[in-house]
Amino acid sequence: LTPRLSPDMLNQLIAASAAASAENRRGLAQVRDEMANIHTRTQALEQSPASLEAGSSSPASASAAAPPPVSAGVGAPLPSPREPNVGAPERYDGDPVTCNAFLCNCSIIFSLQPLTFSSEEARVAYTINHLTGRARLWGTAEWLRGTSACHSFQSFANELRRVFGTGSLGANAGRELLDLVQGSRSVTDFAIDFRTKAPMCDWNPAALRDVFMRGLAGYMKDELVAYELPSTLEGLIELATRLDLSLHSKSPVTPASSSLASTAPVSVEDPEPMQLGHTRLSLEERERRQRLNLCLYCGQPGHFVSRCPVKSQSSPVNGGILVSSILGPASPKRPSLTGEFLLPSGSHSIAVLVDSGADESIMDQALALRLGLRPEKLSLPISASALDGHVLGRVTSQTNPVRMLLPGGHSETIQFLLLSTPSQPVILGYPWLRRHNPNIDWTTCSIQKWGETCQRTCLRIPSLSSASPVPAPAPDLIGVPAAYQDLREVFNKAKATSLPPHRPYDCAIDLLPGTSPPKGRLYSLSAPERKAMEEYIQDSLAAGIIRPSSSPAGAGFFFVDKKDKSLRPCIDYRGLNDITVKNRYPLPLLSTAFELLQGATVFSKLDLRNAYHLVGIREGDEWKTAFNTPTGHYEYLVMPFGLTNARPSSKLWSTTCSGIC
């Protein structure tokens, strides 16, 4: 069924139809006048040959018989200029990317055919007629409602951009331009995309030039270092394009991976090769090599300075170092630690990457500057290259010796080579790994244990197990009744606080499948608590019941008050307990314990000394007990308070050892 129209809508349609009819009548009148004019001119052309023949025999008669000029009548219109035939634009479906292109095509058609599109309504109607999809639905609604956007083409274009073109203008266009990079494409393809997006940003030429330079691939930036950069965007694009074409067309002549050990460089009369850190090329020679696409170092064709084989042999660069080529956020997971650097300005915690692919330990130049480290000049510069042969730069200095603390109580004095590595500010390379020989769990990317040398030299407080054995002092039997003198060994405090051997009833920490211990929070401590914590850590390390840890787990450490106003250390193992398989070993009922006391008349005040610490942690589960303090990361070797299986393990130990229920 046809929907009913309102009277206002009918009036609008009738008025539009009348206007269209009037426009058609005016067009027909113009066509008739034009046809009459063409007919008159055709007749004049048909008479021209006869007039010319008569004129050749008798000029006088020809002039006498010449027809009078045809005077244009008042009603005869002047011939109109013929408008060019322009193809229709591709229909627009509402894609934000092609919005400006569609409106530009419509504007070109209106400019070339002003007579055909003499009114604003005609231009708007033509534009709507070339919409499709959701854009056509929107344009039809605007036309039927008679909105102000339909009064002129410019208003309609602005409204169309506002509705559909928001993805290509303003801040979004700037973000797209900043995200644009060359990647593996040629400079030509990259420049085309850049030139397409650049006009949509209201940026000055200097900003566009810098953004283009920023988006170039690393190898192109290395090549451009040897040139004086143009001050304009077009000049930079032209230079980069020329270098890229030359590099790709001539690189097969001398592959970067080829060895020139048996081929001596050709001796020429040109100036000597540029020696980094010594002599420099003259301006004339530099321009000559640039003009002929020659290497700026050796002057030979087929390669550029970044891949010059002669440079690696004859330049005064002290060998070279290899750095892994993947150092960004998307690189595979590698061992990463938090190092604490002790400097005159204070201590600074910085992420440290352990990279076996790096030939040396490296620090970012900008980081060293922020830390106030004093650079020391190297006797000879060192060339830094990636695994693919890509030159990262030259290393000319190193840091002064700096004290670095790593998790597990590891302390050392180290120097770093200075190189621009902002994504990984500190890198510990293969020589560091070889020197310290840590035991790394590559599944969790964590250091499980330091090497034997570190146990003697690098660990600030070595555990008792690695120290020289010291004879235990004799037990203090003052106040012990004579009836217990033959049991003097059970009163030995040193033995009670020492590390027990591994036994079948060690406390096991079995985790639920697919889980791992969480990392807890670091609790703030008051001055008395901090002092008590330091004493507890010192005593526990000396006794060998804890050791420095590099475990990925880390429960929180805090204190609670005891009845005698002293402080009891506590570890927040709630997260670990939630994922631990519970030990269901039976515990005695309270009523059963009281039944055993019935009829007893003599009671003893003797109690087990450090009862929980008499039970060890099952070998291999120590890392799960790790805890964090403001001064370090440690793990228990004996059973601490707070574990969910501590009471069952303690009961199993007491039942096994003494038979007491």
C-alpha cells in the first residue's frame, strides 16, 4: 500500500514538479533557438562555394552580388559554450576514507558544467542521487525533511563530512600520520601514503618533514646520517627515494654477508677513505660520492657506508659488538630483573634485561644522563650491530663503575657500554652470564640460584650452608634440673635454630593445576618494625633458614604485636594458600587432648624451641615460600608460619619422631 502523504508534503511535491516543468520548458526553448541558429549557419555554408566560384571570374560582380550580412534578431540567443563531457563519480556508500574524494569529484563536475548545475538545489540533488547504501538513506531523509543542509552544496558537503567523514579529519588524521611507518615497503610506497594523509592535517612543513623522517625504516635513517638533510619535506622525500632505489638496485653486487678476507680493496687516487674519529672527507669529495652513489667510506660503488666491508677491516673501530635485533615490546619473553643502582644521588630501581644474545652489558645513554653517571671515553670506538647485520651505531664511551643490587642479595660493581636503547634501558649480556653463571628457569624466565662464585663474592650475606663450618657452642644448662642433664643436646639453641636436613615429612606445597603463586603487596614498616625486620633477616640468613631468592612469587612481610609487646614477623600467604592442595592429615580433637590430662598431677613447662622451624620445606618447593621486604627478596628453607599445610606437617613430624598424639 502506498503511504498517505500530508497536505504539506503534497504541496511541496506539486511545487517541485511545477518548477521542474518550467525548467524543462526553458530548456526546450533554448534547444529550438539553437537549432534555428544552426540551420541558418548551415545555409550560409552551402552558399559559400557558389560565391567563391563567381568571385574567381569577376571580383566586381562578386562584390556586387555578395549577400548582405545576416543581422541577428533581437530574440536570437548567442551560442552557448559547449560544456565538456565528464564521467559521473563513483557512488559513495558512507566510507569515511573516501568521503573527501567523492565530494571533490562532485565539485569538479559542477565547476566544468556550470550551466547544467546552475542552481544549488540541482547540485545537492545530483550529489544525493550518487549516494548509495546508508549514505543514500541519510541523504534522502535530509532532502525530504528540507533541512538547511539541502539549501547549498557547501552546506550539504559539510554535513556529509560531519556524519561520515570523521575518521579522516582533525586529530584522527594526525594520529594516523604518526602511526604511519615504512616497514618493509619501499620509500616510494611510503611517500605515496604519507602525501595522501598529510593534507588532512593542519601541520606546518617542518612538522611534516620530521614525522616523515620518524616513519622511515632503520636502514634508511642510517643512510641519511651521512647526508645533510634537506630543509623541506619534498627534498627529504626525493633524497630518501633516490637512496632507496640505489641501495636496492646495487646491493646484490656486494652482499652484506660476503667476506672480503681474500680480496684487497682497490687502490685509487681519490682521497683516503673516511676514518671515523680521525680525518674527514672534504666537502667536494663528499658531494662527488653522493652524486655518484658511492660509499662515503671507501669510495666504491655497490654499497653504502652502513654495509661497507672495508670499514670493518681498516677503520680504527675496535672490533664490534652484537646486539639482539628484537628489543621492543613485542619481543619474546626473556629473563628480566629489577636492579637497584646505588648512586651518590640515591638508589634507583630500574628494569634489567638478561640477554644472552648481547656481546656486552649496555645502558641507554639517556638513562645514564638522567642518573648522573660520568661517561668514560673508550680508547677506540666499538661498532654495534644487530643479528641481521644492521648497524645500530658506534659506542664511544662507557659508564664509570656503578654498584648494582639484584634480587637474592646479589651485589656487584659493573660498567656498562653506552648506546641508545630506550626500549630496554639496561641489558646484561653474555659476558655477565658467563661470569656469574646463574641457574635460570627458562620456563618462568627467572633466576633460581646464583653460581658458586657468587655464593662467595657477590651475595651480601651468604647462607650458613655455604659458609665454613663453625663448631657449635656448648648448650647452656643453667636452670635445667639435674634430671634432664643427660639430655643436654636437646637444650642446644644453636642446633634448634639451624637448618634441618630433608626428611620424608618435609612440608610439601602442591599447587592446583594451572596455577602459580601470586605476587603480594609490599607493606610499609615503621622505624621500629624496620629495625626488627633487619635483625630478623640477618639472624635468619646467618642461621640458614632463609636464603636470597629470585622466585617469581613474593608474599608480603609485616609484623604483629605479641603479648609481651615484642614483634612477631608474619608472611601474608593467603594467595598461596588459596591455590595449595590441602593436606588432610588428621588433627587431634580438643576433647581428646583434655582426656589425656585426666589424673595427671605433675606438669612440665618444657616446650619445643622453634617447633615449625624444625620441619623443612620439601626440596624444590622453597621458591613458593618467597616473600618481599623493603630491603630484599627471600625464601624459606624451613616451614614458616602461615602456610595452610603447616599444622598437618607439624603433627606428622611430632607423631613420627616422638609418638606423642
